[in-house]
Amino acid sequence: MNLKKIMASLLVASTVLGACSSKAATSASDSASASKSDNSSAQVENLATSSSSATETLDNYYGTYEEEDLDTSYDEDSATKITLGATSEVTGDGATVADQVVTINAAGTYVVSGTLTDGQLVVNVGKEDKVHLILDGVDITNTSGPAIDIEQGEKIITTLAPDSENTLADGENYELADGETEPDATFYSKEDLVINGSGSLTVAGNYSNGIRSKDDLILISGTYNVTAQNNAIKGKDSVAIRGGDYTLTTTAGDGIQANNAEDAEKGYVAIDGGSFAITSGQDAIQAETNLSLQNAQMTLQTAEGAGSTNLDTEGSYKGLKAGGALVVASGNYELNTADDALHADDTVAINGGTITVATGDDGIHGDNSVTINEGTVTISQSYEGIEASEIYFKGGDVNVTATDDGINAGGGSDTESTGQFGADSFAGGGPGGGPGGGPGGGDQADDSKFIEVSGGVVQVSAEGDGVDSNGNIIMTGGTLLVNGPVSGGNGALDYNGTFVQSGGTLMAAGTSDMASNISDSSSQTAVDIYFNSNQSAGTLVTLTDSSGKLVAGFVPAKDFANLVISTPDLTQNEALTLAVGGTASQVADNGLVATDSTVEGASTLGTLTLTSVVSNVDQEGNAVSASSMGMGGPR
């Protein structure tokens, strides 16, 4: 009776559930609430705002996986056996040996084991033929070309046998015909390449790339350790990864790359799971079109990380980079990058997951829009935290630290952005607007640029402007907490058009010389308080009503001389007591004080009566106007 050897990991034993692809959003707002779709399209459809379906067993996939891609089983009795060695042996049909080159020339299943110290495994079958290649303890080194070279076939499915350790290495120089640049990878394929199984594959790309397909590259499962001079994993038409463990290290290239720039429906990277540790000489993951990620665990570093110096300014050292749309639906991502951590030439949508960023440039950059629907985003180090033409905060928990602007609706490509990889345009520059709202920059408002806060909790700590829009700011809900600059020249709030607030909680602390309130076209009451002297970081500021009930409270994390407060509890024509210092019984980590807190030890400064929707007062409660303002606050 035939013996059937089954090699199936937990991942590949799951049922194939419909292939999905990404489609580019028709508008910036819609792109962020996209649903997972078939990644054969170059455009990213609206992805679901909830990440509840993105668990270990997914309901939908960004990549396209056929049933045969998941199948690791084979009939051992009928398979052709190839034993590599000083004299390689073939048991069965479909393969030949010539010196140290073993060539598979017919469709079928081939089980390969053994060692070639300077040789090659070649697959060259009919254009419509499929090959199932089983690597079961293979060690191939080729000093003058690829260790495995797939020349022709419809699809090559490679299975890493259970408990097997497989190693491929090439040399530093290839013997190529004049004018030829390919093959250029240790594991090289001109055709669709699928790798599955539960074994391991170690690849040393000493010449250029590690694993490369000139068509689609699909990785289902397995353990991978790839080092490469250029790119570790590269698929021209696409890279789709369903699972597996990946340790990828490159000298001068990308960790994962898809680079088809001729076909708008190709050039995408779709990651549906897996664990990744990537240290790359340039971008960690780069898609020519769209990049979609879910259910992955990633630790990414580009160059020497956020503190990189003396880099080629023509190079790209981004973490997650998309030439089209970038979507993160779920998973955990830790990025330490020299250039932008998350970057898209079109739109960025964060629909879930946990993202932690340290970068030498932008934390999140979208040429067109950035939308955060759900998830936790922590940008602990950046030049500018979040930058795009349109920025939407709809949910989630966002914490941004920046040495320049925290959130900047300036937009444009990286060539127009600030930081070490772009000319500093300071498009929203100029002094902050005076009290009562109005432009926060000296330039004319660009209505195509805006920031919209409708949900979630957004915290900003910035040395430049805290929240800066070359156009407008809209706030209808959520919480926006700003710890702005401690020195002059920038403000906690800066906008060239209007800041219209109709809901949510706003606390914006910073210097007084460039301070701005919200616009008087708002429907929710706001007060901008100018203190007579600088207040120390960690100083509690409270407003209480005539009954002693706390109306609003905030503990700024940095020194401040100005504080803008707007909450649904803040009302007009009621005497409010302003106090500083002391302690409150319920203070969140972000400095927001619960209104049912007990306050002790505070010092009263004055009584404020807000007679209009937008008020500007000194600490004694006296109204101040634009004509009375100057550098350093009211006088």
C-alpha cells in the first residue's frame, strides 16, 4: 500500500476562504473605512473600521491563495526522489543530472534532500506544467548563480518538509552573459512561486536578492531566515504572505518588495499574518502600488533607526511604504526608522492593531490623506508626527511626540515635507492667530487641507505647532489634548482658515505669544486663558462652577503660559472659578481630569464669566482682545 506523507501546519490546514484584494478609495474619508477585498486590483477598497474579524483565523484575506497553495501533502511512493551530493542521484522520472546541476524537466512531485557544495537545482518545464518541489533537508551553494533557478512552468509550489532545515546560498559574483542582469537571487523564479510547509529555509543572498519571483510570490507558512545584499524577499507582480516566521536582513535593499510599476493591478504587497523581524538597508516593506496588512507581528528597523546620520538623501529608509494606499487592519507593529515610519503616496488607513513608532522623519505620512478609525498608535519620536492633506481621527488612541509639528495638514509628497529627507517648506508657517480664532499662519487658507476630529483620543506633544492646518480644523467629537511648544515661534493650535468645534473635548496648552483659540463660528463654548507667568509642567488647572462642581480640568505635561479649553460642560454666562495647583482624585495618564474628581489644595486665580461662544481672558477673568495681545501674551 502506498505511504502518504502529510505535511500540514496549523495555518495551512485551514480552509481557503475567498481571496481578497485591495482597491484605492475614491475619497480620503472613505479610504479609511474600507473593507477587505481582492488584492488583484491595484486600488484599495474601503476597509472595515472594526478589526474584530482580523483574528488568528481570518474571515477575509488581502492576498489571493488558491487551495493548491495550501496543500503540503504528497504521495511519497509516486514522487521522484532527488538526492544531492558529489554524485547526485535521481530515483524516478522527470529529472536529469549533469555535473553539479540537477534539472527538473517535467511536471510532477519531487522530493529533494542532500548537499551541493557548488551546484544548482534548475526547474525548466512546460509553460503549462506545475511542479511540487519538496525540500527535505537541502543544502545548496552555488558560487556563480542561483542555488535554485526556476526558468519555466505555470506554477512552482515549494514545500518545506516538517522538521527539515534547508539552506541556500550563492556567491558574490554571477556568470551572466554580456548585458544580462538576471537571474539575481539565490532562490530565483521567472514564474509564480509558492512556498508552504512547516520546515525552515535559510537563504544567503550574497550577490543581490534572497528570494525573488518575477511573477507572484506567495508565502504560506514556514520559518525563514534571509540575508541579502539587496532585497530579502521580492515579487515583481505581488507578494502575498499568509503566515510564517521571518527574520530578514538586508545590506542595501528592502526587506520585502513588490515592484511592478507597469500594471496598476499589480505591484502590491498583502500580508495576512506571520511574525516578522526586519532589519533593512532601505525600506522595510515597499509596495509599488498598495500595501495591506493584518494579523501580523512586526519589528522593523531601517538603516540605524530613528537616530541614523550621514544617510544618502536620495535613498528611501521607510518602514511601511506604499506607492498607492496603505492599510493596517490589525496586528502589532514596532517601527524604528530613519525615514517615514508609515508612508503612502495616496492614503493611509489605520483600522485597528497596535503601532509603535520611533522615526527620524514623519511618523505617518499620506500624500492625500491619513485616517485613523481604530487601534492604538504611539509615535514616541518623530520630526513631524502625522502629515497629510486631509487627516481624520474617527476612533482609537493616538499619542504623538514630535520635534516639529505634531499633526500637520500640509500635505504633498515627501519632496515637499520637512525632516532630513525633504526640503523644509514650512507651508503653514507664520505667527499664530490672535484670540477669538482666525488664521494660525500668515498664508492664505487652503480649503483642501484640513484636520477632522470626530472620535478617539488624540494626544500631541510638539516643539513646533501642536496641531497645524494650512486650511481648516473641524472637531465634532472625540478628545484632543495638546502639549504645545515651550518657546516662541509656534503655537499649540495653528490654522490658516477656521477651527470650528461642535463637540468633543479640547485642551491645548502652550506658549502665549503664538496662541490661537478656536473660531467664533463654533457652536461649542471655548475659553483661551492667558496666564501672567509661566506655569510648570504638571500643574493642575481647574474650572469650577458656583456650586463647586468641577467643569473642566487638565494637567499639562509641559510648561505652559496659555491654555485653550472647550468641553460640552463649558457654558456661557456662568461664573467659573479658575484655579491652579493642588491635586485631583482622578487624573488620567494623558492629564485629563474626570469631572467627578475631588480637588484639594488648589489656588484660586480669578473668576471667569464667558459671555460668548469663544472667549479670551487673562487669569483674573478679564477679557482680552487681539489689539491687547503681543509677544508674551496680554499686557
